[in-house]
Amino acid sequence: MSDAVLNQFTQAVEEENKIDASKKLKVGIIGTGWIAEAHIESYKQMPDVEIVAGADLIPGKAEKFFKKYGVEGVRCYPDHKAMLDAEELDAVSVCTYNATHAECTIYALEKGVNVLLEKPMCVTTEEAVEIMRAEKKSGKILSIGFQPRLDNNMKMVKQIVQSGELGQIYYIQTGGGRRRGIPNSTFIEKKTAGIGALGDIGCYSLDMVLNAIGYPKPLTVSGYKSNYFGTNPLYNNPKDAARFDVDDFAAAFIRLEGDIVLDFRIAWAMHVDTPGDTIIMGTKGALRIPSTDCWNGSIGGPMTIYHDMAGNHVETKIPMCSNPPCGLFYQKIRSFLDAVKEGGKAPVPTSQILYNQAILDGIVKSAECGREIEIQIPEI
């Protein structure tokens, strides 16, 4: 092991910022399903937040949601438009199913409200472009919900790549998934989710490596998708299998600007424990990032840098980093609110996630036409 290399990548101590509670932010939650629970749990811990409104399409669901979490005095509405028309809000969390991400976000931005939008950004590239046009016109902050960005191990991945220790990056293998981990509810139908494993966990896997290399523009993609497990009653609840019409596995070969190729695969279910570790290969070295049993936004163990020193093959183990006890979800929401209060930039900007979305959409389109396609991204 090279101590000189290892010493570059020791964990820095982060100071905790104090929260100014003299001015409270009025926040609304659009969609009160499962993911909204993590949002409200985080908001409740923040002394500068007042949750004043919520909306859900299912009658009575929002009321039950806020009662469950002991938040009183919240005004509930039957949809996002009714809420945004009636309320003066500083920010909203958009926690609806994928197919309505775009319409809810665009309407909020048009009403002059800052938005924290859950992942995936939306379903198609065209929707992502419309969201960004609304964002640009509004001048408001729009951040996408990629909390793994705030994991110190993920930050270390980027630090290693950006340090130049690997040289020029030319090949990346990434992905992940679950041997068995098919969700239910709105995740498994096109009319609500639009895309399956690709949007649920594939977007995270892509963000891990694309963020590390500076989010180069995607150029072409050859994609594949299937749903052999989700539609099979042997592996899925029979009622869910009958309505399952999204992907439970996807793979792709993507060409990026800078002469980089990306070999990607993701799964909700498969007959193997992992489709492989993430590997970032460069002209001076390579980085291996161990996979997790269930793609959870972090890494599965200490990373390894493979490189040469004085003519010898050397392997440098990078110890796992710890994270603050508040959790990644709390950090995601806190960083968004801090940007709102301070007039800062979005922690996870749409200018990057547009490329993430274009790749997801490109995989779907390529798989459906059975050939490689060029990724077209309209001007914003």
C-alpha cells in the first residue's frame, strides 16, 4: 500500500452549521405516500420549518398522513394545483409517483415556489427539458432528490477521480440491484411509474459515476430491458404480477463525451447476488467500488485503487467513511432549504440530472426499437 496515495483520501471533519430559526420557511408536501414519510420526519427536526400544507389525490390520505406524524394545523388539498393556488409557500417537496413529477414541479415553479423533487427527475427527456425551462423562467431553486450524493463515501469516489490519481477515465462498469426486491404500489405500472428499476435505483447508480467524472454529455446508447421476474407469479405476488408492465432489469452500453464508455446494468430481481462491482478505469489506475446487497446509495465495503509504483503493481485500500448521525435524507433536505434561505445554488442541479434522465430514457427507447440510438437533448 502507498501511504502517500492513501493520505490524500483521509476523511475530513465537517463542521455542523447552526440553524437560524428566526425566520421560518413555509413548506408544503405534494403526495403523502411512502417517500413523503422520510421528508416529514426530516422537516420535523428542523426548527426553521413550518409544514403548513399538503396534497394528495386520494381523499383523506393527506389528513391521515399528518395526523400519523403529529403535525397539526396543516391545510390539506385534493391536488397540487388546489394547494399551490391557495397557499403562499417558500418550498415544496414533490413526492408523487414518477409520471406526475413534471406537472407538479412545473406548476409549483410557475407559482414562484422552490422545489425539492424526488428522484427520478421524471420519466422522459422531453419532460426533463420542460421542467428545466420552467425552472429557468421562474428563477427559483429546483433540486433533485439524490441523497447518496451526500454520503461521504460517494464524495470520496469523486475526490479520487478528480484528484487525477486514475489518469484519464476511459471505461466505467456500474450498476447493482437486488436478488429479490420487487416493490409494489405505484412502482410497477407504466401509468404511474413510467419506468421501473431504471428509475427507482438505476438513476442512483448512474449518478454515482457520472457525478464523479463531471457529468459528461451522453452521446449514444444501446439498451436492453426485461421484466421476467415482475410478471411471473413464482417471483412476485400474483396480483402484482398481473399488472406489472415496467422493467425489472435493464442493461446498456453508453458512449459519453470525452471518449468514455459506460457499461451499465440494474435489477429489482435476478438469479445472482450482484451484477458486479462498480469499476472506474483510467490510464494511470483503476478504482473498484464494492457493490451492496441491495443498492442503498452507498458502497459495500472499502474501495481499492489499482495502480503502478516504481514498476510494481500496487493496491491501495481506501477505508470506509462515516456519516453524520442525522442521516443522508436529513442532509438532502437541509442542503435544499439552506440554498433557499441563502439564495444559493441547487445542491443537485437539473443541468446534471438532465443527462441522467436522458440516459434512462435512451435505454428505454433503444430497447424498444432494438438498436443503438443517438441521445438527443433539446436546447433549454
